[in-house]
Amino acid sequence: MSEKHSHNHAQERLSESLSATMDGEAGEFELRRVLDNIGSDEDLRDKARRYQMMGDALRHETNEFMNIDLSAGIRDRLENEAAHSVSEKTPGTSRGALATVEQWWSKAGRVAVAASVALAVLLGVQNYNTSPDSVPLVTGVTDQTTLLQPVQIAQNGYGAAGIKAGYNSRQHDSITPEQLAQAQSVADRATKERFRAYALQHAEMSAMNSGQGILPFARLTTFESQ
Amino acid sequence: MLLVLLAALSGQTYAADAASEPADTPEKWLETMVQATQNLTYRGHFVYQQGANLETLAVTHTLQTVNGKSEELESIAFLDGLPREMVRQGSNITFASAGREPARFEHESLVPMVGRFTAGNFDQHYKLKPAALDRVAGREAVQVLVVPTDRFRYGYQLWLDRRTGLLLKSVMVDNEGRIIERMQFTSLEFPGVLSSEELERLKRKLPQSPDKNVVKLKSDSVPEKVEWNWEASWVPEGFKARGHSSRNSAVSNQKVDTLNFSDGLASFSVFVEPDETRVLSQATEQIGSMAAVSKVFRNGEKYFHVTVLGEIPLGTAERIAVSVRPREQSQQADK
């Protein structure tokens, strides 16, 4: 599957579609093609990963609360990358700033590779009330969230389930339900991974701080998958 | 079993003697529980039930003296499913899980948990009631009911070993009285001294994880001085920040800021992680006693995930999560 010589042409088209997708410029057909293939195509995933890495590296100016900034330069880089990655067999990008990113990818690749092809779908994003006359936050945001609003809870399931759309969904207008579902599943996996990692850290800190002895670590089972 | 008991009694060191002082109030029993957990030498098996999940675990615990200071050595291993083990060596904790890189934590300082229940205002948030004697894992147990005074926390029913104060069984109940978590020893020994094999295992050199997985945790309570630009503007009364850290995220190359809060029994952690994946989603999860709420916030052009996770009711977690806000909006004057 990793040999692409046999279907070079199709692969090239896929690469183009991928590039467009990463750039947020894919038409619906292109997007479908990428989404349909990304799951089974090792090369394509690899490429997506490198594109995303470049984007990450370019955007990686600062760590704290950093801007989501898709600068115009990214597209040029992606085009160059797309051009030579067609002829390039192994990723040669594990140098310099990208090396650290790559390390991270090898760890969380599963989640993040998929994330890289999904669109920028923002589900129920909450804006801070930035008005200077500082309304208490809880009341300031309840129009958009949910103190009292019933939410979907995976009562007995394992792993995380995102709250589905239909909930502050104005940003979804241009996206088909399938794409939304795809993005949702990516987000769910990221959430699951995040919950797991967080649970570990919570267990550790609680072990030191809550006086419950062995219980914090026993609780780790909650967000362990499989 | 009697033999084990006798052995346990004769084998105990100072700590056990201190712990076996008859505690006369439920508060003192809880203090004894904390001391016993940290100071005694024991090995045993226990079951843990969370939601529909039932797990068997093994624990081995002892103290060793290093340079005149005593340090905890402890292993807690999951016996079912994927092999997972936590090893505590003094202030280092390593969590190893099959197929994943081990995570290592280092505490810079440890806050002794003395006076957790007898001092402060623990009694404003929980009412303690002694209950009948019982028997757990073949040992006599003292029951303590821990009833929350508000709806922001859960209630507990605790069974403490009558001899040592060690927690033998714990049941957590929600405010409608439903059992949401259960822990119970099925066998427990106080051998006095662990076998040399056990000690060797506890002291073994653990796989070094790459730097990125070592987390320095600070247990000194300095929440006000934390240099992050966010804060939880509402937490239930009685919960105090007990520790904080900043580590690499599991799903991105961002730093995750963490603050851990405890009211003495329950605890939760608040995580704030800038998002760059552009796939943002809110999630809410409750499994047994554990609630996790993840929200996406936008501050200008910046997106970040706020997650609250802990053994608190879901509504409490929700409320805490939505109270997290950038610091500059409310406390710029402080800086």
C-alpha cells in the first residue's frame, strides 16, 4: 500500500486535493476524495501530516494562547511541499524546528493526522463577554452555554462523546452533514485522548492532595480506552 | 486470618502504633486514615467499581529511609485488561501503561496532609457521622459517613481498619443516594517488612521517559501567584488550589496549564490548553464518580480548551468550567 508507483496519477490528484483541503480551498468533491482516502492511504496520511507540521511550525511562534493565524505564506510552502513530495519517497522534514513537531506527531499521530484534514469546524464556541462593564461571567455567557441546558452525556460508554451540533451551529452552514460528522469524530478522538491524559495528571495531583490514598489511581480506569 | 492480624500487629513500627491509638471522633479517624495510607507497610488486593466498570488492583506500600528522611514506596497495579502500573518512589511518580510511553511526575515539595480534617473548615462542607462496626476483607472496620452540606460535592461512606485506620472500603454516593463509585479491599496484609523481591521491585530503576513527559508538579499552594493569564473565577466553597503544573499536551504541541483543587476529600483539576488544531469541540462526560467537562472558549482570535475533571458532580464541573476566563480582563491591575 505504501508503494505509490502503481497508481501514480491518482495519487497525484489526491495530493492536489489534499493540498487544497489543508489550505481550506477544497471544493466539496476534493474534500470527499481526501476524506474517503485518508483512512486507508498511508502515503496520503504521511503527506497530510507533513503539511500540518509545516503549518504548525509556521504558526509556532509562541506557546501561550497563541493566535490561530493562517498566514498567506503557508500556501506557498504547501505548494512547494506538494511539488517535491510527489517525487520524494521518505519524509525528509525531520530537521530543525520540525523535528520536535515530528516527535509529537509520532506520539499523537492517530488523532492529529485526522485533525489535519478536517475543516476548521468550530462547535459551539463561546465568546468571552469583552464589554468593559464586566458582567459576572456566569450570567454573561449563559445565553450561549449550558448551565441549565440539558446536554448529551455518555452515561455508561467509554471515551468521550462530543456534544452534537444543533447547538450554536451557525458556523456549519457551508458544511455537509458528512463532513461535520467527520470533524466531529476527529474532535471526539482528540477529546478522548485529552481526557485520558488529563485524568492521569489529575490522579497524580489528587494522590498527593486529596487524602484518599489509593483511590485517585484506581479512578484512572475511567478514561482509559479499550 | 488471626495469624495475619497478629503478625501485622507485632510487625508494626512507630507509625502503626501512632495509628492504632483509638481515635475518638470521626475527624480524627479521617486524619488517621491519611496517616495510615502514607506511613504503613501493607500489601493487598482491592476491587474498584466506576460506572459499569469493575477492576481488580494490587497495592504494595512501604516506607524507606533515605538520608534520614522517610520516603514512600508504592505500587498500584491494574490486574485486569491492559497492564498499567503506578510506582511512587518518594516524590517521583511514574505511570506506565502498556503500549504508551511512561509518564513521570516529580513533586518539588510535598505538603503534609496533617490537620486536613480537624483544622480549617472541613466541617462546614461535610458532616461526619460515626456508624456501626463492620467487617471488610476479614478485618474489623469502623464506618464513617461523610455527608456533604451542599450539592457541589458527593458524599462518602468510609470503612476504616479499626487497628490501623487504613481505608478498607469506600463508597461514593450522589445527592440522590445512588452509589457511583466503590472501592473495597478483598485481601490485605500488614507484613511489617516487605520481602526483598517486593522491595527490589519497588526500588527498581524505572524507564526514563523523555524530558517532555516529566512533569514538575508544585504542591505549594500559590494559586494567586501563578503566572498564567487565566483563572477559575468560581469554585465551590472549601476547595483550595493545592498544586499546579504546566506540561505538554497529549494532543497538540501546546502547553497545558493545570490547577488542582481539593476540599480535603474530593478534588478536581482545571486544564487550560490553547488550541491550534482548528477542530474544536465541547464534550461532557460522566462515568461513575468522575465528571469531565471540556469547553471551547474564544478570546479574540485565540481559541482554547478549558477542561474540568474530577470526582465532583457534573453540574459543579460545568459551572467551574464556564467560570474560567482570561485573567487580564478581571485582574490586570494585579500584575
